[in-house]
Amino acid sequence: AGVVRALLRVYSRAAQTPDDTSKLPIHYSCQASSKPSVVVVEQLLEAYPESINIKNGFGLTPLAEAKAADSSGMEPIVEALESFKRKQQRIQSQDGGEMSAGAEVAALQARIAALEDALRGIGSVAMDLRRDLGKKSGSKKDTTLAPVKRFAERLNTIVLDAVPEEDED
């Protein structure tokens, strides 16, 4: 789960990237042959909520994939998917699947939060890069590393300007 979280922070579109059989990462997380993890499934759904309804090349949604596994180990996954799907359906209004204004705002706020998390992840990478490059200061490679240092500083500035500070509760 930690690896998936880290990957999604660095490359949030990973949850949207299908393979050659049109399977998304969530489809693989819903297979009995994998070690099913509710946490991973929830992380993938948070990163790409629309994936709950996307069919793979075999015509299966993630929920259908989990149910097809017909394994008691998949029950928590099926429950998590069904719960998420119910929440998504509640968000949609009765008139043709259009979202209500409140639901759209909630969906956009969730996207903003996910993007802010991704930017924070990029900022963390930039800070680590700056710190690591700082350790190499004083060597002949300083001039070679100068563009990388400037890049890390620019990344950090972008993140600081774009993402509000997290509230400490």
C-alpha cells in the first residue's frame, strides 16, 4: 500500500493507465491471483474514481472482476467496491446521470485535494533532490549539477506557490 501511495503521489495518472488488454491497475487489484488489499483498491479509486465503471478488454468492471474471482479472500474487496459505487451513485442526480451542483463541487474538491497531494509529492522529491545535491557541493561536479539544482529549486518554488499549507490539527 505504501508503494502504491508513493507511486500515485509521483505519478497520479498511473491509476488511469491501461495495459494492452485495457486493464487498469484497479482491475489487477481486484483479481484473486493478486494479494488483494482494500487499502490499495481505495487508493486507486481515490486517484481515479471513474475507474469503478471502466470495463477492461474482457468487458469486466473492477467489481465484476472481484466477483468473478469467487474467493472468500475477495469479500472485503467486493464490499469496498460496492460501497464506493453506492457513494458514486448517490452523488449523481436522478435526471440522466447528471451531477448536481453540490456533487460537482464535492467531486472537484476531491480532485483538487488529489492534485495538491500530487504537488506535495513532487515538492518532496524536489526537496530531497536539493538536499542530496547540497551534500555534493564543493566538488568539481558543481558546475555540472547547477542545472539540476536550478530545476529542483524551481520545482520547489512552483509547489510552494501552488499548494496551500496543510492545516495542522
